[in-house]
Amino acid sequence: MPQIIPIKELKDTANVSELCHTLNEPIFITKNGYGDMVLMSMDYYETTRKKWEMYADLEISEEQIMQGKTRDARKALQSVRAKYGL
């Protein structure tokens, strides 16, 4: 379940930092009862960013497959072996 805290609780930075690292998920910050910000640990951010990059790469790959921009794996491997003398 997502953690939601009011913005006034950000004054206790040590507690908020500990909460970020303990939960290992985003914390949603509200201001006047409405969503305002999302706070997360650096580790969680890096993990999430890597997933976003992977999903973006998969999207590009899917588009290339649909456009027919693919090569036979065996032929591609033969070409690499020949080029580098492997």
C-alpha cells in the first residue's frame, strides 16, 4: 500500500529519509490534501530508472521487428566471427 504523508512531515528529514530506505518504494507527499510530490531513495530511483530504460529499449526493438529491421541471428554471428577472426 502506498505511503502518503503531508508536506509538513518533511521537516523531520531524518525520519523521512529512514522511511524512504525502509519502505524501498515511493512516498507520496500531499499539500493541502492534494498530491504534490513523490519522494524515493536513490537506490529505488536507480532501480526504477534502469527498468524504464529497459522498457524503452524493448519498445524500440518491437518497432524494429514490426518494420522488418531484423537479421537472422546465425548470419549475424557468422558476420561478427568473420570480421574479428573468431
